[in-house]
Amino acid sequence: METLSIKIKIGDREYPMKVKVEDEAKIRHAGKLINDKIKRYREEFGLDDKQDLLAMAAFDCMVASMEQDQVNADDSELIKDSLHKINQRLTNLL
């Protein structure tokens, strides 16, 4: 497993990290998304406090993650129900 040493700038700070080569683009994209959220909140609410901006970005990310978890749970339940129906049909055919 090959790793790269990279620096990701979030807000006005650089964070050094080691990442898998195949994860570099994803990590850099995540940093860009966070910076975009910070910029949006700065412009929308006129805030300059970095801690407030980072907290708002973190909160926004957590809400999105929770919403996606619910979608995944709903999808899993639909798949489970579909598989159960298919299994019953196959059992009836045998």
C-alpha cells in the first residue's frame, strides 16, 4: 500500500496527512467541499470567526450524513422486502 504525504488547506490552516495514492483525489475534493461551505457561510452570514465557520460546516456535513444514512436504511429495507417476495415466489414454484 503506497502512501503520499500531502497537505490539505482547510480555512486558513494547512493539515499534513498521509493518504493512500488511490484516495488522494477524494481527500483533496473533500477539503475543497469544506472550504466551499466555509466560503458560503462567510458570505451568507458575514462571519469571520474560523471556529464558528468550521462548526457550521461540520454541522452541515453531519446533517447530510444522517440524511444519507436514512436513505440507505430505507433502500436496504426495500431490497430486503423485494428479496423476501422473490424468495416466497421461488418457494411457491418449487
